[in-house]
Amino acid sequence: MNKLVENCKIVHGLAPCTPSSSTPDYVCMSNYNNLMVIISVDNGNSVTGSAITLKQATAADGTGEKALEFDWQWANADTAASDTLTKTAVTSNTFKPTTTNAKNSLHIIEVRAEDLDMANGFDWVRVGTGDAANTVVDVIYVLYNPRYSTMPTAIA
């Protein structure tokens, strides 16, 4: 039986931190058909929350960076109470995790390679995190459905 870890590329996009001047890493989708973005949020007290967006670029350094449109996220606003993810509409390609004090939440965004502006060389993706207070955000990228039999690196 195959193991998930043997069939996808897992990349740590942002180590746990309170978003301020932090910029999550880019991953390259040129060799992958799908990307799952996992965002874990740990709220303290007096939370302001961090606006979450997606960005696309033509290179790992953010060349030509522009917004990547998405309409949905799957969210669990209180991971201590449930393990259920709920499909939730996103407005203007942005959402803000719960700002309830002392709650942990989980957010999943699915991206298909065809969602990117590949025709113009946009094959790099990253999460955008807005400044926040008293919250810790962690980003994991899971690239899957490789286009080739081997799974090449997804970072530069």
C-alpha cells in the first residue's frame, strides 16, 4: 500500500509566527497538478487576525507577483471542539481566520495548476499573510499529482 508521504511533496511555507513582515515561501507548481495549502492558526487574547490571500509569480523571488483568485476555503474555526472542515465561500480572494480569543483553527485552500496564469509563465504560488496581533500562523504546502514519475523539488 502506498503512503501519502511517498506520493506528494510537503513543504513548510511559513514557520509558526505572528504575521507582520513575514512572507511565506513560494512553491513551484510547474511539475505538479495540485496544491493543498494548510494554514494552522493559534489565537491568544485580543486577537486581530491575519488576512489570508494567495499570490502567484513567475519566479521564486516573487517576480511579477499578482493575486491568485480563489473562491473557497475549507475551515474548522475551533479544532478543540471538532475535526470537521466546512466549505466556506471567500470574498474578494481573501479571508480572515476566526478572531475568537484562545481558539485554534485550521484552513485549507486547494489550487489547481490550471488556476494559475501559466500562459504568461506564472507557476509559483504562495500564501499572503496580513499583519496580525496575538495570533500565530503556520503554513504547509502539499503538492500532489506530479506530472512526472519522480517528484522534483518545489522550492528554489
